[in-house]
Amino acid sequence: MNSTFYIKNMVCNRCIASVLEVFTSENYEVTTIELGKVSALSSAQSQKKKLSNQLKALGFELIQNDDEAIIEQLKVKLIQKIHKENTTHLFALVAKEMGRTEAYLSKLFSKLEGLTLEKYTINLKIEKVKEYIQLGQLNFSEIAYALNYKSSSHLSRQFKTITGMSMSTYKNLEHWNRKKLDQIV
């Protein structure tokens, strides 16, 4: 029987490889896999509880209800958009892709995560800013443009509010403090 599993904390291609390995080791035949979602055929020997425990040991979580699955899909889409595309109207675009309203997603996100969707997105963007600063390939104005900020001063204010330091101070640190994408909330 083909089943769809939603997996929490899948944020990169290495996550896909790790999750695929777990499913294969538990005798599931994976038909499709993407960030946050696995479709697989299970055999009589497959055990969902054991699968869940193995995923948990690697920092993933098998999602048990529809609302959590929606929020995980939302997080994955936001991460993909922020890290791979120069988008405006981010919420509207993601809501449309998911076939949901912005208001519904925002309320559900706040309810389940205890954080507004806007604050979560800002935190994602700030982590992307930290990455750009570490790479040293863009100046602050170019970073602001790449992430659709109205100005570099707007980005600077937001960066300082979130991190407690200016972008210049962060750039000069010996040890950069970046968060893993699955730990932003």
C-alpha cells in the first residue's frame, strides 16, 4: 500500500538522503521523496513506530496530524523561496502554491509554533544574511536587494533587532553564530 508520510525538520538535500536511508532500512520502497514529504510502499515487515524512532534519532519527526503537516510544508516552501529565489509577495506566493489563504496559514502557524509567520520569515532572512556575510561575496546593499528589503538601512535595523549587533560587528566576529534552519522558531 502506498502511504504518504510528512517529516518535520527536513531542510536540505542531506536530509533527503538520511530520510531515504531510514525508510529503505525499514523495508519501505520509496516512490517519491522531497523536503518534508515521503511517499512509499510498505511491506508487511514495515513498522511505523520503529520508523518514527529511527527518524527521531536523526533529528527528524514523523508528523501525525494534518495541521502539523501543513505548517511543515509551509516552512519548507519559505526556506526554499528565501534561499533560492528573489521573491516579492512571499506569503501570497506560498499561500497560492499551497491552495490556502494567507490568513489561514498565519493563524495556524501562530497557533502551532507560538510565533508569527512574519517573525519566522524575518528570522529565516536574517540567517540568510549571516550566510551572505560569511561568504563575503556581496556588500550589505546587495544583500538587502537579494532578500527584497526596501533598503540596506531597513535590513540593518532588522538585523540589529534580531541579533543584538550590527551587520558590521557580526562580519568582524571570529566565531559566527548561525542557527540551523530546522531550529528557527
